[in-house]
Amino acid sequence: MTLPREEFDKFHPEEDPYYNEVPVLKLDDLYPRSHKLPVISVMISTWNRYSQLARSLECYARQTFKDFEILLNDDGSTQNIKGLVEKFSPYLNIKYYYTPRDSWVSCGSKAYKKMLPDAQGRIICATHPEMMLTFDALQFVYDILMGDGRTDVSTYVVGHPEYIYKPDMLKWVSFRANFFGDYYKTIDKTKWHSSLDIFHTLHAWENNVGFAAQNNTWHSNRAEYPWWFFGAALKECPIWNDFPVFVGHAGLDMWFIKYRTVNNILDVVPNKVMCYHQPHVTSAISPEGEIEDARVGEHKIIGGPGV
């Protein structure tokens, strides 16, 4: 969604219906955090979304792959995000950052620029606080980007049929998302702490309307899926150094997609759903012109050093 710049500057999201929600967590069976040097660094920037982030962090604590860190930027939240970090610190290697807000805008690009120099992993991931990952998600990322080569990456490639696959191509791992719509009120009544597959047993789950007014069957089966509700690449991939800071959230999304296309970076997508999107108050808005700027030029990427 775009707005004229004057309207964009005055815009404010609606009241958050999930603001006072208390998520149901299960921490008594979690393993202590790994103290090894992280192989994967996951970057998240959040503006409130406490309940969504809490479930997301539990999913990270349940990952089968343990050698990772989370870099979490608190974008001027009014909820106690730092307290949530402390709750999970026995189980997760989390670095907490705080950025005061100077406007309503919540775009992760500024936070990513801020956190990247501290990322220790060979693999960098960018995602959103509302994403619940299946417990094998980070293992998949590791196998694709740093595995022994036995995984046939070409079987997962989508979105760029014109590519001639070469094993030494730069790779970007994207996760398809399933979406909670009407089912969100029932999430804590399920036993998702054992497996997120439980969501697929909900009545008519695959027809639940989500992103772009499409149902979850579309998200599971669509052949072309360049979006990045969770994205990952090796630290040396130039995508981490080149992206600019955007005013609006949607501009950043468009830039990531365009960068991969222009620079012949291979999109690798698992053939099953590995993340689930919890609803939230929207911030995916950009001023008019920013999204168009993000798509400029077949051989030119806009941007600069950022802030």
C-alpha cells in the first residue's frame, strides 16, 4: 500500500487489537541456550507485537539446529519487549537493541543496518517478529547454504525459471508462509508447542484467507513465490551490504525481490511451509514513489550507505 508523502507522514496505524493479549507459552521443557559461536544470525526488528514475538521466540528456542543467535531491535515499543528477551535469555542467545521512535514508521531496514556489524554468523537471516518457524527451519537454512552439497538445491528453485542453475551461484533461502486469519483466536488452544503441523488439522485451514486475499492453499502450492517473510543468505552475499534504508516497509520488500532478480541470486524455497504468519496491525506502507524507486533499472540498484 502506498500513500502520498504528506498523508504518509501523518498516517498512524489503527489501535492494536492484540496489544493486551497474553500468549500461552511452554518453557518447562526447553533446553538451555547454546554457548557455541553462532553459525546463523537472525535479525528481527519489532514495534510492539509482544504476543506474536513471544510465540516466535519459543519457536526459535525449539529449533533442532542450536548454533544461532538472534539480534532483536526494539523499535521504540511501549510494551515490555526487553522483559520478554530476559524471559527467553536462558534458552536463546539474544542481543537486544533499542531504537527510539521519531515517527510512526516501523521499517526493518534501519535496524538491519544497525545490527549487521554485530552479526557473528556465517549465515544472515532477516525476518519479522510475527513469524513462527517450524522447528526444522534453521536446519534447512544451514543445509542449503553451508551443507555438504548432498541436498539437490535445484529441486527447490522457484521464481526465476530463466536461471541456468549452477552449484556456485549465490543463494537466497525464502520461506513460504501460511497465515492465521479467523483462526488466530484459537492458536493457543492447540498443542503447537510440540509441532506446528497441528495448524493444518484446523477445520478448513487450507482455505483460510491470508496474504493478498488468497487462501493458504495458494501459499502452499504456488510455483512462483519471491516474497521474504523469512530470508537468508551467506554473510558474504552482497545483498547485506548493498541495501539502502527505506522510509516505508513495502519499499524494503520490493528492493529485496528486485536485488535477487537483477543480480542473478538463486531463490531457494523449501517444498513445504516452514513459517506461519500471525496477524498484526499493519505497517507495510510506503510513501508514493518509494516502491517504484526500489524497482528502478534492470542493472542498477538504488540505495547508498544508509543510516
